[in-house]
Amino acid sequence: MLQLILAILLATGSAQGTWYEHYEKGVRLIGDGHGAEARAELETAIAQRNTEGLQLATGQQQYIDYLPHLYLAIAAQMSGDVATARKELAHAEDSGVAAKSEVGRPLLVAYQLLLRGDGTASRPAYANFKPATPILSEQEFSVLRNDVLTKCDISADTKLADAPWYARYELGIELERKGDYPRALNEFVDAVANRPNPQRRARTYGMWLIDYYPYFHIARSHVRLQNWQCAKNALDISQRLGEIPQGAPELSEYLTLQQETARHLER
């Protein structure tokens, strides 16, 4: 009985937090990869304040863009509840606030692509391709895989399907360096399925930050494999999201990939 009373008191205390405290905690939990916990916090925030808004005051000289339905869509997708993710995404679209937010706009586009494809299929064209023969042997791939998981502070026994987005992305990068573009492509596509929004200096684990440009790398792999239409699709998405910032070292190669892809498609 005492444990039950304590549990009720804790739950009540949690619910008594302000809408923006629950919202900000939910956003942080998403960043840490905890979709289910984030979902609970965001649902509480929505229960307390359902109306979205830009630059809402949360304290003295503190303002936030309040986009709970968009982040709830992200949390639901992370938890494997695609139906709820699409429903919440529709709420975010209907309100129109996320589309006006500097932070929310690229997230909105990224999750529209992830949850609905590019409008012509159930998923974007870059993910529909004929698999090519891998370059590395199974033993070489296994060693590389274990090295990357260890580097990312993940047990080598972890299945790739259960690995976080940054581990799949890092593995894709290493496979690119080895010239195994067929395998690299699969890793980048799976990374995007877990995190579709690119970001400069994205936080992975602990205090580690990486430049996360998955569509650029998907396009590069497709170009190396001469999948020109898939490459164009990835490049178009990259451009829509403003993935490669001005001054980034990848920008020059990105423009080269665009030119090479356009040249081949014009033939």
C-alpha cells in the first residue's frame, strides 16, 4: 500500500510540472534516443497546453517554439507506433506552426519524407534500389562492424537492427572508406529510418558530436553504384532540407555529385 501511495504521489508531482517543462524534457529525451519516455512527457505537455506557437515565453528572456505534435510524431515513430506518428504529423501540419519555425521546418520535411515517402511511393526513391554485390568479405565486415560498435560504446553483441542511428551512420562512413558502397548504402538508409533530420554537430552519445549528413552520403553511394535516379532523389531531399551548410567541406563534392547525376540523366 505504501509503495502504491508513493507511486501516486510521484505521478502527481510529475504532472504538476509546467507545460514547457514537460515539453523541454520530452525534446531532450528524443535527443537521447528515449522515444517512449519522451512520448509520455509530450502527451502531458499537450494535455496542459494543446495550442502550438512560436517564441512563447517560458521565463525571463527565455522563449521557445512550441511544437508538441511534431515532436510527439517523432517520439511515436521512435517507439515503433507509425500510425500515431502519422496522426500527430498531420496535427503538426494542420496547425502550420512547425512550417514557420526555423527549428521545426527541416524536422517537419524530414519526417514527412520518412513517414509518407516522396509522394509517389511508400518510401523515398533513394531507398528503392537493386542491391549490389558487397566488396568486403563477411569476416572483414564483421571485424569492421565490431570495431564501430565498440567505438560508439555499444556492445559488440548488439544486432545492427537494434543499434542507434549514429552507429549505423558511422559504420556507413567506414564502409565508404573501404569502398564497400553497397553495404554503406544500406547503413545510411537505415540510419535515416531512425533519424531522418540531418544536423551539423549532432550529439550522439556522451559529449560526442558529429556532422550528420546522411542524404549526401546516400547520394554519393548511389553515384558510385551508378543508380542515377536514386542519387537525384537523395540530392533533391538534401537540398530541400538545406543539409550541407555554406562553408562545409562536403559542399564542393555535393555540387559535383549534382552535376554528374544531371549529366547522366540527360543522356
